[in-house]
Amino acid sequence: MNRRARLLVAIASTLPLGLGVVICCLLVAAGTAPKGVLSALAIAVVVQGVLTYIRLRRTTPLTRRGRASAENTNP
């Protein structure tokens, strides 16, 4: 997976959490949600970041000649 694809996956996995953070912050500001939600959001952001980093850090296994399997179409 190249760098651009990794970036797109990271953005796509972070977008729902980002929207949830904005909505929860608005609810806390309006007084409809308890302030404990903000500490839970901080934990959720850290966990999501760690999981995304671990998932995107994995690389495709190399096959012969040190190339990724998708690049070995012409031996």
C-alpha cells in the first residue's frame, strides 16, 4: 500500500470519529450531555489513533526479488 492510499484510509477511518466529537461537543455546550462525555471522547480519540497507526503500519509481504506481490506481474 503506497503512502497516498495509507493517507486516504487514515482520513476515512478518522472522519466518523471527528464528526462524533463535534456533535458531542455541541451537546455538552448546549447542556444536554454530561461533561464526562468529553473525557470519554479523549480516550476514544487516542485509542482510534493507536489502532489506525497499528493497522496502517503493516506492509504487504515481500515476495521474490524484494517486490510486493502486486509488482510481480512480470517476472
